[in-house]
Amino acid sequence: MPYAPHPKPVPVVKPSEFIFAASHLDHGHINGQCEGLIEAGGELRYVYDTNPERLAAFCKKFPTARAVDSFDRILDNPEIKLVTSAGVPNERGPIGCRVMEAGKDYFVDKAPFTSLEQLEDARKVVAATDRIYAVNYCERIYSESAIFAGQLIEQGAIGRVLQVAGFGPHRLNAPSRPSWFFERAKYGGILCDIGSHQAEQILFYTGATDARVAHAAVANYNSKDYPELEDFGEASLVLNNGASGYFRIDWFTPTGLGNWGDGRVIILGTKGYIELRKALDIGHDKEGEHLYLVDEQGQHHFAVKGKVGFPYFGQLILDCLNRTETAMPQTHTFKAAEISLRCQAAAIRLE
């Protein structure tokens, strides 16, 4: 069988050729965002946050980062080309608009917005400034099995993609969560938040550019101590190229699982199907990044951890330098957010 991952990416720039800063460290995804940019050759030189303990821990992990006492120090610094951020979700859009208006590109954790109004504001600022508003849809761009799946689909391994079904269970571990995590106005709802991962994957693997929400639902089944939390969500999508999508997300990962969540994606094509087991392979392997392919030649298993890498980050750096759109088209970035927000707005309440 000819299928194999593309060679792992290498740094795309020389030292000090791409200087970036980090800000608003409210979510731990900021670490992966910075690591990905550093592995691609970026230099993390500055960081801003209002929490001294969080700032100290970050600087210990990333010793090249120098803490500054004001976000304006980052916005006004001409050597900084990009700001990566993971603030409270309802603050991410406004922060991004400030960054772009300061002449810098922006790379933010998902969910990038908590309202359609924030999304429209960002679209207007992108159009006015020609800056990049990039989003860390890490369940695809920071997953080697998910990246390899895209390579296989591009090679025609399963033919035309007909449906994508995504499952994103997470472990709640409520005592470790910040207060904003349980405030609906701040996190935006489960379909807006972790549902944005799924909307992006469905768009990407089907090759669609838009979707209609056929069904959406949310619930608080087992978190009555946190009345504004939604611990379950699902949605069905009809894509504008004839494909379909479904996703289910929840906070019900049991403590017996050896990871934060058994994330899976099943991609059905006209000539075969792919299943991704991202975090682990239950009963077989505590390591993740497994891809199963069934095609007209047989059944195939790929363990790709450490073999694929994360090309998105180098592509993003080059996009910032060259004003291109190779990492992720801006329209796709925004459309994934829009679909998840429309799912949230359309959701019925289950009990």
C-alpha cells in the first residue's frame, strides 16, 4: 500500500526572523500554541498576563519570554509580528480586533468568539487591516492522526467524502476549572466552545464551504451544581456540497479512562472509510494518534505519533511573512466559528 505520512515539517525561518508574543493565559492551550510556533522557528520574546502566578509558571516553561506590565507594550512593539492568546472566550474577539488594528496578526485559542456580532466585528477588521485572525482548532491542527487523515483524503484514499461524524468527550474535573468556565456568557455554550473543533473538522474533511444546521441540542444532565454549564451537546449538519456531518461533545469522560477524553472521528467515503482514535486506543495502547483505514484493498492501521508533526504552525508563520493563506483560509477559519455559533443559537434544550 503506498500510503504514508508526509515528511515531518522543519523550521521555516531562521532565529529571530519571526518574533511573536503571548498574552492572556487563561486557558492551557496557550502552551501548545507557543510550542507549535517555536518548533516552526518562531521566537517567543514577550508575554503579558494579569495573574502573577500564571505568568511566573509560563516564563519558567518558556524562558525566552520576557513579561511586560501592559498589553499596550506588546501592541506598540514593531518587532512583534504575531500575538498568540488564550483569554476568556468572550474576550477573545475584542482582543483580536485590537491586535489586528495594531498591525499584527492574531492566533487565538478556540472558541474564537461567543457571539455572531463578535465574528462580524472581526471580519470587518480583517477586511480593513489585511491582518490574519487565526484560530487554534487544535483537535485537527495539533493531532497527527487528524493531519494524516487529511493527507489520505487528498490522495483519494477513500474517494469522495460523504459524511464526517466527530465525537469529542472531555473530562470535566470541575474543581480545577476557573469560574468563567461555568458562566454561560463567558464561555458561550458547549456547541460554541468545544463544538467549534468539530465544525472545523467537518468542513475541512468534506471540502465544503458552508453548512445548514439540521438539528442541534444541548443539556445539563449531571452538573446541577453549575446551572449555566452545558455538559452535553450534539448537532447535525447538511453541507453545501451534498455531504453530511454529525458531532457529539460532552463532559462525561469517566475517571477510569487513562486520558482526558476518547476523541474520535469517522470519515465515510465512496471507496472506504477512516477512523481516528486521537488520544488513546482503548484496551490496546495508552498512546494516541491511531488511524484506521478500510479501503478496497483491505484493512490498515497506522500508528503515527511522532511521525507526522504539525505543519500548520510553519505555514502560519510563512503566511504572516508572505501575506498568503496556506495554513487555513480566512474564510474557512471564520466559517467554522460561524457554524458552531449557529448551532448554539439553534439548539433545543434536553433534560
